Amino acid sequence: NEVSTTGLLGEKEVSCLIDTGAITAVKEEVIIDSGLPYERDIRAYGLADTSATTKSIGVVNTGLMGGGTMYETRLRIFPNLSHDVYLGFDFLMKHGLNL
């Protein structure tokens, strides 16, 4: 089971997975398509419950519109995500959102 919603990142409608075990992240393809400026910052991250890692290629500071509210956020950029945006525990806490 998953909890997801839609939002707007710039002018693009995006699918947002709410995942308390993830960091707030965005799919690389979404950033490229949006034309939003981003900072290159390559970092390795461990994947939950495995010894595997994946690399983030950068970060973007932007607004994400959801439910009629604009949320200023910092999204870590990853290739090959299954959803456009992951709203992690850090996002939920920063904006005082409860599930």
C-alpha cells in the first residue's frame, strides 16, 4: 500500500509519493523537463533494508504546490525513481503535515 497525491512543480503536474522512510527527492527527468535551475551535488545514499546504494546528482530549491498550498522545499535529484517526487519525513516535519 502507498499514499500518494499529485502536485505542481513549476508548471508540471507531478505524482508525489508520501514516504516517511525516504528523503524528499525528485526524479531527474522531471527537473530536466521543467527547466528549473539546480545545483550539481553528487552523493551516495543507502537504500532501505539492503546494502545497495544509489547516487543523487544534485539538489533543487523550489516551490511545490499541493492542495492549494505552496511549499518551499529542497529536493534531492535522483535518476530512475518510480514516482516524480518523494515527500519524505523531513518534508512532512518541516511543513507540520500529519498523515
